Amino acid sequence: MSLIDEVTREFSRLPGIGPRTARRLVHHLLRSSPEEGRRLARALDSLVDRIRPCRICGNHTEEETCAVCLDPKRDRSTVCVVESAFEVESVERTGQFQGLYHVLGGRLSPLDGVGPEDLRIEELLRRARDGDGEVREAILATNPSVEGEATAVYLETILRAEGVRVTRLARGIPVGSDLEYVDGSTLAQALAGRREM
Amino acid sequence: MSTVQEEGILLRSHPYSESSRVVRILTPERGVLPLMARGLRRRVEKGEGGVDTFDQVRIVYTFRSGRDLQTLTELDVVRSRQGLGRDLVRFAGASLLAEFLLAHALEEGSPALSQEMEGALDLLLDRPLEQVPGVLLSAGWRLLVHLGFAPELGRCVRCGAELDEEAPLLRFSAGQGGLLCQGCGGDSAGSRLGPGARNDLRSLLAGRPPEGLRGALVHLALLEVFALNHLAPNRPFQSVALVRAGLGSTVAR
């Protein structure tokens, strides 16, 4: 296999990049200055070497503890529990959440061989237990799939036993959408979760 | 190549590329069918609603014999079973039933088996919590029967002697496929079942879970060992621990 084919194959392993786009990227790099290619290689190398999970929440960080956990302005009584570090970024982008995070590293899925012991649930419990009552609310932000829902139910049971208030992200109609195009299941959940005006 | 339309149950799905998924759907005509579902991950963005594990789906696919992976062209959710995720025993139970079917690598269809699974999932979803353990155990045994592994409860699986229904304790040998008479059971491994437990097992196999089933955890262990022996998956059933955890708290409640 030629070097061009090898790099093309590596690019095409990335999400959202098909073989044709991968080839285009390779040829773009070959047309660019050698420094541009080296910069990309150095950045990828550093990414792999330096990014690790935060020792407290499991979010991606270059240090031992992530910037969110270190920020003294964050509300330490509320923890948003997400499946992956990618979702931390999604919640952060809203600018509406001032608490801390906990990254589970997946969701319960026996069919994929993922049980409670494969997730960072013990670490979450430790935060709830050892924080001297500091964690008062856990917002369960696992995905609204059957597995995400089961994970939330599992967490609810064990967190409530620790005296933590447990809430779940609301579900309903996406902002800017049209009722006509909303699927039945989403609409049913929006109806069930309606609130007083 | 033919275009086929069927209704089935989504047993498993995993991402394939940014927008596609490989799904395994239990169909009445072709058993557990692996399908490439292009663009399935974009359904929500297009406002078509998501599709989830255990959903009842209507599918259209192109079938080419000799291919490992068929191509899905249309999918509609007929009935969402997302509610299974709102209770641990219901969720883990549904997962265990799906594991049985996936372990068997069912390549031929069976309308009766599909119907059994469909009914079991609906019961798991709808029945009151206290009935869920019985529903799950009964469904588990019934699926094994449909797959061709009915345990023998009327005669000794070693010597063939008719068994006395009132005999105090009889050995259940999962490996040999059922109950052993008192003479044959002495040196065998396996749980010893009294007349009450044997009657409960008969009811579960008949699809009539006894009211107030006692020893749900013992019956779960029996079902697990029997399924492990006969379906022989390449690893233990992952859902069992979660069912056990859930049943522990259900029984406690």
C-alpha cells in the first residue's frame, strides 16, 4: 500500500469523512507547504499524548484536573452527568449551566457488554459521598434512548440513596422547528412534560 | 435480488460511519437479519424521530442471497418501546431476551418466535412491576422452547422413567436438558427442585407465570444455566447481572 493510500485510509476512518473526502484532504496537504502538514502532525501527536481524563469528572483535559473543576466560580452543588466528554462541550456551549460535570464514559448496554462496572459510576458515588454533602443535585443528561434512559434510572436509584436530588433533562420540541414535522414520540413526551404558563 | 417488506423488532444497532448504522432486526420470515441502514442516524435531524432498541419497525429492504449484510431502504417505527428503559428489570429483561436470540444466530424465520418476542416485550412494557419477574422468566423459557430447547420435566432425561410429580426433590440438569429421577440424580450436578418449584417451572413454560412467583432469582439462575448450556454463546449473558440487580430490589420492594 502506498503512503498516500495509507494516509487516505487513516483519514477515512474519521467520522464524517468518506474515502473521497479523505483523498481530497491528502492531496490538499500535499499541495500545501510542508510546514502546514508538519503542524497538523504535531497537533495530532500532542492531542494523543497530552489529553487525558480529568481525575475528578472524567472530562478531557491537558492537566490532572480540568478547567471546569478548577474554576472557583462554578456551582459545586450541581453536577451534570453525561455519557461522553463530547456532551460536556455541548452543554457548555449553551452558556446556561454553571455547575460541574461527570462523564460516565458510556451508557448501560448489556447487548454491547457494557454494565455498571464499565462506567465511571463508582467515581460519581464517591463524589456524592465524600464531598461532605457538597453535591446536592445531579442532573442526568444521558441520551434519550432506551439505554440512556435505563442508565438514568440506575443512577437515580443509587444517587437518591445518597441523599442527592436527582433531575433529568426535559424533552420536547426543538426550538425553531414546526409542530407539523415533529415525530409522534417527541410530541407525546412534550405533551407529558407540559408546564403551567 | 428482491425487495421485501416486513415488520420486525430492532434487537441491536451500532454506528457505521457518520450517518449510517448496522442494525439487527428480528423478522418473521428471515430470523435475525443484519442490515445496513444508510442515513439512519440522520433521521432525527430530518424530523423523522429516532429509532431505538426493541422498537417494532416496518422495514423495506433489498435481499440478495449469499450476502451477509442486506440493504435497508425504508424504516418506520410502528411501536416505540422506549418505556422499557424507565425500569431496570424491564430493560435488562428485554436485553436478556434479545441476547438469547442473538446468541442463536437465527438464520431462518419463525413467525411464532417473532410473535412470542413481540408479545413478551409488550408485556414487559405494560405489566405492573410485581408481575414483571414472572413475565420475563416465562418469556425466556418460551423463547428457548421456540428455538428448539424445551426442558424435559415429565421423564428422567437419563433413564426415561416417568417422574412422580409429588417427589420431594428432583435434580434439574441443565446440561442433560431437564429433570433427573431420584435414582439418576444422586451423582449429578444441578439445582434440586421441589414439587412447588417444578410446578412454577411448568407454568412459566406454558406462558402462565404464577401469581406471586417465589424464588424469582433461583428461577433466573435456572434459566441462565440452561440457556448457557444450549445456546452456548461465546460469552456469558451480559444482561443477567443487571436483571439480578433489578430483581433484587424488586423482590425487596
